[in-house]
Amino acid sequence: MEEAASGEEEAEAPPRKPERPPEMPLMEPGFFPGLLPPTPYATLEVGPATGMLAPYGYPAAYDTLIRGWRYHRLGPVIVSPYLEYNGIYRSNIYQTSTDKKSDFINAIYPGLRLELPIAGRHKVSVGYLGNYFIYTDHHGDSHYDHNVNADVEINFRGGLSLRLGNTYRAATEERSSEIARQRDYERVNPYFIATYKISDKTKLQGSYQFDYLDFALPADRRNEYREHTGGVTFFYRFWPKTSLLLQYIITSREYPYAPEGDNLSHSPLIGLTWDPTAKLTGTVKFGYTVKNYDRDLPGRDNSPDSFAMSIQMLYRYSSFTNFSLTAQHSIQEDVDLAANNAYRHTAVYFSWNHDWHILRAKVYLAFSYTNNDYIGTTIDPFTGELKSREDDIISLGCGFSRPFTRWFRVRLDYQFLDRSSNIGGFTFNEHRFLFGIQASM
């Protein structure tokens, strides 16, 4: 009788639902879909520096190339395919102050990401994302860029977690008023992050990133560099969702074919960070940077210094609306200048993002302002004067996206970009209109 009752209970039990992997976001945290960087089309500049090494480091190195929002199971592997087409009109494709050239660009982004969860605590992923730009009139400017990322996350019991990986990019820097030709390049970015939870209130994190930039033509070798960036951060949680942080960042950059640019910089910082589950999320930190060149050159500031700042904030105003703010101040380097290649970089990026649930649409407004104040002097090619170069860049953008099936989304974006410079030939403005369809099958 007992055996019969047991059999009846088993027969009446509902079937177990298959385990579903966690839903993947369209963009990884740290990337701001509403913020269009100053030069978004496959150039070396990627917008604001984000992550724990900000305002230094190369944030795109950590991009695991998640773009699809639907996924499939192939045995233990989670597969997320993606395909996007954009029609882009640009009013000034070479970013010149005179004789502006416009064009319509067909942009195609195929992507595929594979993720293998291990024991519910670890995961390994490999992703590919293509950026293919096909110009309608200026066929010689078409180029096909490729991005590959391999990423491993390991979470040990006892408070130790590791993340390591490598991002590879083979791409083309587009022709502009500064460089009058396209430049093919490769960029390799291995990285390593170790986090150890010492106690309920304290945590220690170490980060390392290598940035390898290599141009295809010998004429561009002077602009190649190898950069090592390391950081150590100590966290102390003094409120339930607020922690104090103390950080030290060291950066070493070498130019194999222009050793007069080799330098080493040190940046101590202090700040606050907020828990990701809080209404206000992000990190605020301030510090100071001292850069020392290995060689002293006459006419150059061989030990430039500056205060350093990084603000990365996300405010969830409601379940439908959020505001994001990124602000930074740092010493950066212009790879196109040989001796006086350092500049003080100040930037603010702000966006309003709203989920218009009645129309099942997402809208955004975005604004950014950047000031690059060059250290040292350069010759104005138009006047022959010796000047300290200073650039101001303003970007205004807005966008709209909406799903029309489970697999497809439509998007519409506009951006106005304006750069003013006290060096002749570097001032320009441009209008960009984009209409696209995103697919995740």
C-alpha cells in the first residue's frame, strides 16, 4: 500500500521545467547605449573611461561583446546570436572645416557569443562582433573591423574571485583632418582582475591591463605603443550600501619606434562607491597624477602633473527612468604627436534614458563635453605660430528604439558633433542620422 501511494504521488507531481539561463542584457554594465562617443565609427577613441581603473585604462578591453537578447542552449553552452543593420548619413565624413564631404554608409554588425557556465559559480565565454562600414559614394573608405573577446570568471569559496581574458581588435582608423589617410591597426588587450573579500566590510582588488597598439604601415610605426596599467584598490564598507575606496594606479607606456615618448605615471586616489542594488549606483574618486618621461627633451614639460577625477554614476529615478553621468579629468596622450604628446583631458557625459512602456519604446537624450588642453606647444600649420593647442568637443544626441517582434528591434538616432580648436584645420562640425534594425534570433 505504501509503495502504491508513493507511486501515485510521483505520477501526480508536475514535470520539472528545464533550467533557463539568466537573461542577457543588450549591453554590459559600464557601457552607455545613450552616449555616442565623439568619434564612434571604428576609431581609436572610445568615449568615457569606465571601470575601476578609470580615468585610465582602455574600457573596451572588458567588453565581452554581449549584444543579443535571446539565447539558445546547445548542450551546456549558451549561444547568443546577433545581427544589426544601420543606414547612417554623415554630413562631414572627413571631419574637415572646409570642403566637407557627405555620404550614406551601410553599417552591418554580425555578432555571436558562446558562454559555458561551470558548476554554477564559474563561466567561460567567447564572443565575436563585426563592424562593417560600406560607403555608398566614397568606396575607398569602406572597411571591415573585427572584435574578438575571450573571458573567464572564477569564483572560489572563501571570498576570492578572478577574472581574466583578452580582447583582440583588427580595425581601421578613418581618415580625418588630422590624419589624411586611413590607417589599419591591431589592438590586443589582455587583462586580469583579482578580488578578495577580507571580511564583511573590507575587500581588496588588484587589476592589470596591457594595451598593445600596432599599425599596419611602417609610416605609422612612430605612433605604436605598449602600455601596462596596474591598480590596487582597498574597499571599506561603512554603511550598508556605501564603501570608502583607496586606490593606486601605475601606468607605463613605451613607444618602440619613438622612445622619447616613453614615460611612467603614478596616480593615488580616494573616493566612495555605492552598491549595485542601491538607487544611486557608481563610483566617485579624486586624486593626483604625476607623469615622468624617461628622457628629457628641451621645450617639453618632462614631468607634467594634474589632479585626477573619475565619476561614474547611475541614478534610478523610477522603474522607467534613469540618469547616467560620467565625468573625468586625467593626463592622456595623443599618439599622433611625437614629443609634446600629453594633454590634460576633461570630459562630462550625461544621458537621460526612459522606458516609454505605453509604446513599448526606449528613448534617450545625451550630451557630452570634452576639453583637451595640450601640454607644450606646437606649430599652427596655417599661421606658422607656436601655440599651446586646445580643443573643445560638444556632442548632442537623441534616440528611439522599439521591438516589433520578439526577434527584431528598430532604432532611430541623431547626433550633432562640434569641435573647436585654436589650431588651424582642426575645427569642424557634423550631423549624423542613423536608422537601424537589430536582430537576435
